[in-house]
Amino acid sequence: MIGLRSLRFADSLDVISAVFRANGSLSNTDPSVVQRIDDVRDVTVTGMHPFGHQLDGDHLGAVDELQLEWVPDVLRLAVPTASD
């Protein structure tokens, strides 16, 4: 799981550009901005006010709390390789 410690525009832009520059790697990002936590099975996001959320671009409404769970081997991904 990746957590952002800052939502400043410049910090967010650095994180987004790092993902596209290094095949999704955030290893060179500032640790005061990005925190990586391994072995997380689930996370609960609780807002101070109802917040909107979406899945695959579809708005699912506003909630006070959102529970996310990692379930291994549920989704099969096809990743194309670079052609020679």
C-alpha cells in the first residue's frame, strides 16, 4: 500500500510523474511525501464528512467510510511485453 503524507499539488505531481517515469516504481520519491507499507490486507478510509468515490470511472456515491480489501488471485492481468 502506498500512502501520501502530503496532498500539495507539487508533491502529487512528483508522485504521478515518478510512476510514469520508472515503470510504476516509487522507490526514488521523497519519504516525507510517500510512505510504503507492505503486507496490508485491508484498509478503512474514514472521512470527516461524506466523500465521493468511484470505481473504473463510475461514481458510486458519497460515503462516510470506505473499506478496501486485497484478495489474492481474484483478477488476472494481461500485461503486453515490448515488441522487438
